[in-house]
Amino acid sequence: MSNSSIGLRQAYSIIKNAYKAKQRNPVTTSSDLKTLIPVVTGKTSYTFPIIVGDDTNNYPEGILLNRADAFTAIEMGLFIGKKTAVSDTTYDIFSYPNSIEFGTTDADTFKTLFNHATINATINNVQYLQNFSTARFRTTGATQSGLAFGGATTTPVLASTVTDEFNSNYGFTAVCPTLQLSGTSKIEVTVNLPQGLTAASSGQYVIILCLRGFLSLGASNLNK
């Protein structure tokens, strides 16, 4: 059994025992949250929608928390993508600023997000995550989309045949202690940058925050 599997089993056991201590036994299962925000030129602080109904853009690929449920986040991931429109779900997500996907200039700007930004998380006005460096998330594979092995320019030979090396753990890092999110809580997860980004000249750049963990059905404070 892998260390990852052992860690998941331990986290699950801790969550179930915590509910048992409160004489509650909600159905708890592995799950994910995915929340997106559009890049706005010059903006240096972005707050992610977490609860269903809070996403004013209504991104179809978003996975938000129902008000009746609770979520325990044990891993967090940060990505960027370029959508052709709000409804677009065919775009790739990147754990680093790829110069082909985002263009050389905008890719350089995105380095601010992955190298020097921080994430804060506040639940009911109590700060549970403070100055969490986004450098933890940056992951660049051995091959990058549009760039050949050792390619130093944006148009190397056979570049069109090269795709991103990627696996399901790229862009993620553990959150310890875990984040306990309830559908009835006031939740603010914010990424703060020292310098603003640049919106896409066509389509839309998005910043994507992913949370991995355990969903407990009907376990929000609403159902105590």
C-alpha cells in the first residue's frame, strides 16, 4: 500500500471519528471541489467562490459545495487555463505558465502567480491558512506542449508533436492541518499577487483552485 493510500485512510478515519464524537454519522466519500475565477487585467486579489450559488460566472466545469454538506480538504492545487468562452470545457489546464498556450509575454506575467503569490483561507472570520505560497504548486514536466526536448525557442522542429508531461498529482500539495469547510459557513479563499496579471486578448484566462478530500453529505451546521 502506498504512503498516499495510508494517508487517505488515516484522514478518513480521523474525519469519521470526529463526527462520531459529536454523535453524527454522515455518509463520507472521497471527493473534489473545483472553483474558477477569470483573470482581470491589473487585479491583484482574487476570491474563489466555494459555495453553490456564489459563482457569478456559472462555469459548467466548476464543482462547488452544497449548503447542506461539509468538505474536508487535504490537498490543494492551483492551475491556469485559457477558455474560448465561459461555456468552454475543452481547454487544457496548466500547473505552470506554458509559453505556447499563453504567449511569451502573458506566460512571463503568470510567473508572478506561480512564484510570488500567496493564498489565505478564512472561515467565519477565523484565518486558517495564511501566506500559503503558490510556489508550492508550480510543476513543470520534462516535456511541455509546443516545445521540443531542450527547445529554447517557441518554434522548435517537431514542436507540434510534443505534449505536456502530466499526471494527476501535478500542481497539488498537501494541506496540513486540513481545511474544514461547511456549506453554511462564511468561507473566503483568496489568492494575493504582488503585481496584476493580464487578461486574454481573446477568450478568457482563468485561475483554477482545486481541493481534494472528503465530502460529508448533510453534515453542514445547518443539519446539526
